[in-house]
Amino acid sequence: MNIFLLPEKVSYLELPVKGDSACHILTVLKAVVGDVIDVGVKNGPKGKATLQDITKVHLKLSLIWNDPHPCDLYPATLVVGMARPQTCRKILEQASAMGVSRIDFFMSEKSELSYRDSRLWRSNEWEEKIFKGVEQAFSTFLPQCKIWADLKDCIDDQPSGSKALALDNYESSYTLNQLQVEDQYAYYTIAIGSERGWSNSERELLRDQGFTLVSMGPRVLRQETAVVVALGQVLSKFWDI
């Protein structure tokens, strides 16, 4: 955690000393009274929190806020086939840390129906994973996240005019790093199939909807690894802006 995200802007804060946040501040950051901690408001400004007191019950902090800053999310949506909960947890955290604007999970023809009913999605755990990713990235802006019944509904909701790419090891004509991008400010939609890949009908739908099938070389990667590699290649186009 490189920044501590809060749900709202406050000038004073008490944290339960046995809570996760307080434990991180005391044991990982090793903060003592007088130390300053980076804080932020969900989708809002950053600031500084000074540790005023440590009691047997609470940590007491006073906060000062900076002026608002522009949203730093990249113009990209990650479209990803629903996977096992442990894989989705990794994707949520890593994609959020990398700064995509949206993470859209869809029930692929090769996804197991039980994945959608896991505790990850029935509780607020998925939101916690996004928070952790954003805190890791020292940001305050959270990507949107939604689950779709199928690929078609998910694609239909993507921004019009986006550069649409789908990762595929089997029927792609060239690799992602060979992609020539004329407009570096374009919006990107990056689609990755489920852990078992695309079905033939999903590939046909992707092509019909204007997606270009690209690979990242001959090696087959885990879904969560493919997400990080693909986003790194695409989002790096914005790093010098």
C-alpha cells in the first residue's frame, strides 16, 4: 500500500488499532507519532495524514488535502473471460494498478457457471481488490468493473471508435508489438478469453465487431500473465504523454 485510500474527505481520522489499516501503518510502514502518511480520497484528491497519537484502541490522524488533480486512468477497457476466483482476484488487482478505465468480465462459452457465484462476486471482495491495486499504484481513481452475461453484450457496451484488439494464439495474423498505431490518443479495448481460450463462435463475433486478433508470441501464458503483458504493451504508448 503506497497510499491509503479513504471513502470521503475528512480532516481527522481514528482507526481501530487492531484493524488492517492500522496494522499496516504500524507494522509495515513502522510509523510513529509525528510521521506523515500519504492518503487519498476515492476518485478524489491526495493529501497527507500526520499520526497524532497511538492509544490501546485507536490511531489518531490529522489530514491536510491537496488541490484536486485530473483523472490518471488510461483510455482503455480490459475485456476478460470469467475465470476461477483466484485468477480474477489477480486480474482485478493488477489491471487496477496498471490504470485501465474499465474492467469488464463476461461469461465466456468456456467459463464455468460456478465462477460467477463465488464469494469474490457475492461480497465486496472484488472492490477490495480494486482498492488494493489503486493503492499500490499511488493513485486515487478506481476503474469501473462490471460482469456481463456474454461476450456480445459486453462488446456492444464498449466505446465507439475504440481500437479493438483480441489476444489469440491460434488465429492471429501478427503479434501485438507489430501493431502500428496512428493515433496514440485513441481509446483501446483489449479482449482476453477465458482460461480455456476463445470458442470458434466468439472469434467470429470478435471479427464481426471489428476486433483484430493478435498474439504475444508462440508461448501460451496464464490468463493473469497475459493481462499484464498485454496491458503493458498497449498502455506504454501513453507513458511519454
